[in-house]
Amino acid sequence: MPEKVIISGVELLLSEPAQVDMKWVGNDDLINQLKASWMLVDKDDLPLNPRILGKPGVGKTTLAYATGRRLEKDVYIFQCTMDTRPEDLLISPVIASNNKIAYVASSLVSAMIKGGVCLLDEGNRMSEKSWASLAPLMDKRRYVESIITGIRIYAHPEFRLCVTMNADSSTYEIPEYIQSRLQPKIYIDFPNKVDELKILNYNLPFASDEILEYCVDFLQNAHIYDEPYTVRDGINILRYYTKSRLMKKEDQDKIEKKTFENMVIQVLEEAALKYLPGNYEEFLKKQNDSISLKIFKDFDEVNDYYDKFVKKDEQDSNG
């Protein structure tokens, strides 16, 4: 049964915290950045409301969830969308089994009441109207107001908030008065080779070292060119690869290049094949040859310019 609380005479049904297997593997400095933003240094201090930025699939949600769990807090996750309304963020009316109206507190409001962590996932998919309803929560006031129930809900002193944001074309511009409340900005970049191998190994404990290292080399090559291929893509490629090999009763622990290439095309795109070990060396060679040709072409253009203009002017002057 959902937990119930009464605030200003209105009974609210609380949402349950998330219970998922998410462990942060890799750079603990990011964990410490998030912890520092939530820390209180004085009784008059207030926690910050950080936003975690990075490409889709780099681990923004995992970072927020894992940090909350390390602080021994319940973590509530609210998935933001372009259709999210203010009442979705706060309190929603539903028809109960007795045909009466019941009020259900969102993950955000439940975290506020219980003193947990709320993660607004992909927050920049929400409109300004939705963000405006949260403005008082993110400053000294620390409350929200529900129009549907007509009550004001104050945040528990232990309540913490953070927002993840993706940079893509399907998102809204965050209004400036909200951006100033969502600080600091914590950036998650692509992991280094050692950390990326650890992440793959954690998520795919059944995979052999050979295919893990092959996939990491592919991802690291792509990272050099800032391609949007992330460790999540690597996990999906390897899962599909091992399943495909098992279906054909083939050795899942060995690299079969043609099969792996097909998995890359199906999960990502054909253009990604050039970053696979073996293909990548050929790609670099072609790129170097192209640069050399351009240099020679530019050199020829300089000579042509000299012959047509500079040399002609010199001859005219001497004549």
C-alpha cells in the first residue's frame, strides 16, 4: 500500500523511491562534485541544485542515483518530457477504488516530503511553464504550491535536487531565472580507456576480455573524433553480438569481425565502421594521404600565383 500523509488537511499518496541496480564505475571526482554541491557547511546554508550535463549514454542518471545511494538516501526519479505539465511535477488527482478523488504526490513531491533525493531526468525537455512551478523550490523558499489541491508543500531539510540535461535538438531552452538556480554545472565527458573497460566489464560480466577490449578500442577511436557513440552503445553492441553468436551456436567469446560489423551498423550506423580496430588504421592512412594531397595542391596554387602575378610584376618592373 502506498504511504499516506496529510498536509493542510489534504491526504496525499506518496510515490515509491526507485530501486534499481546502478553503480558508478570510474571517475569518483564526479561523485565528489555532486556531494559537495549538496553539502551544508552551516545551519544557515542551503544545498545547491546541480545540473549534470553530457551526451546521451555517458552516465548522467547513474551518477545522480549512485551518489544519492552513497549518501544513504532514497532516490526518486522523475522522467521529464515535452508534455510534462506543472501538475505532473507536483500532485495529480486520480479516481480511487471507492470512486472518490485521491491525490497522488509525484516523485518530486514525495522526495520533498521524505527528505530524499529527486532526479529530474532530461530536465531541458520541459517547457518554461513547468519550470516556473519549481522556481520557489530552488531558492530560499524551498516550497511548491499545488493549484489542484490548494496547498503549499515545504521541502524536508534533507531534501536534495539535481537535474540531468542532454544537448540535442529536441530540447527547450532553459529560462535564465531557472538556469541561475540550477548550479553548479557538472560535466560528464567520455571516460578514458581504463574506466570504459571497467564500465563494460561491470555491465557485461559474461563477456570475454577479447571482445571487451575490441569494443573499447572502437569506442576510444570514436571519442577522438567526438562522435556521439557512448559506452551505452558499446554495451548494446556487445549484448547483441553475444546473443547473435549464441543463436548460431558459435563461440561468443571470440571476435568474428563481419558479425561485429553488422552489430555496429544495426546499433549505430555504417559510418561508425571506420573506427573498428583494423579499419581505423586504414582510415588514418587515407586521412593522412588526403592532408598530404591538400598540402601539395596548396603548394601548386602558390606557385601558380607566383608565376601569374608576382613574377610578371617583377618582369614588368625590370622591363
